[in-house]
Amino acid sequence: METKTIFFIGKPGCGKDDQSKFLSEKTGWRILSSGDGFRAIAAEDTPVGRKMKAEIDAGLLAPHWFAVYLFLKNLFSLAEDESIIFDGFSRKLPEAELAVEALSWLNRSFSVLYLKVSDEEIKKRISLRKEIQGRVDDTGSIVDERLKEYYANTEPVVEMFREKGMLIEIDGERAREPIAEDILKVLNLQ
């Protein structure tokens, strides 16, 4: 099977985590989640951990250089034949531009999967997720801040990938299984 490098991008609560997990279960590929990485750092009782926790609690995205650090550290540790799923990376233009540059330098092809979901659906899903998982960053005002961050930072990334012909749009408003099937089809894994 051809080596794959996959990016999932979209609004907070669009299903990136779920679809990354489905794809990983189907293929055995490792997932690297920016959110998990940042939450792990935020749990540390260090100056960086406390700063990261404050930013997450406020609904802010991590600085682009921090996300790039996590991305490059993991990218450069991959074996040539190892496939990987990046969940939530490239949320800001500098991150996306550096990711494209690093992957090109390594001659590593990649796919960018954009899970397209309306704001109304996002708010419903996050409200349910808060009830089920009790995540602090899923409260109403934080969700609004996270959507504002998405439009200010990630929407330009989506447009950049669209303009370059690198974006694969997936209708994310459906049930999990049909979305997962579409992803397998577009990646030629079925």
C-alpha cells in the first residue's frame, strides 16, 4: 500500500477526531492530534503547561510556532514507509505553509481532508460532547471563541488548500459511517 500522509481540518467539533480514529482502525496508521498534544502539555505543572492551559481554557489556538514544533518533531521521526494521520494541524497559514514546504522537501505526498459542517451543527455537536465528555473547552462562550478563531485563522488555510487544488471536501453533516466510507473512497482505500 502506498504511504499516506493525511491532514484532517475543519471547525472545532466537525468530527476530525472520530474520522481520524475510524481511518486509523481501518488502516493501522498512527494518529497525531494537535489537540491531544496541547492538552497533554497543558496538564503539566510547568510555565509552558500553565500558559497552554490558560489559552485552551480561553478557546484560543496555540501559537503557530508551537504547532509547527509538534508537527515537525513528529514528521521527521517517521519511517519512509510509515503512513500517518495529522488531526487538527495546519490551523493557521504559517503552519500550513511550513507543512507543505516540509512535506515537499521530504518528497512526501499528502491529502487534506476538510470536513465541512455548518456552525449550527457544530454548536449542537459540541453541546452534546460537553454533556458526554465534560470537556472544559466545550462551554457556550468558549465554542463561540473557538469558531471566531476558526474563521480568523483556519478558514484562510482552507482557502489556500482549495486554491492550490489540494483540498478534498467531505460533507461532514451526515452520520459517522457514510463520512468514513467517503473518506476511504477518496483515498482509494476501498
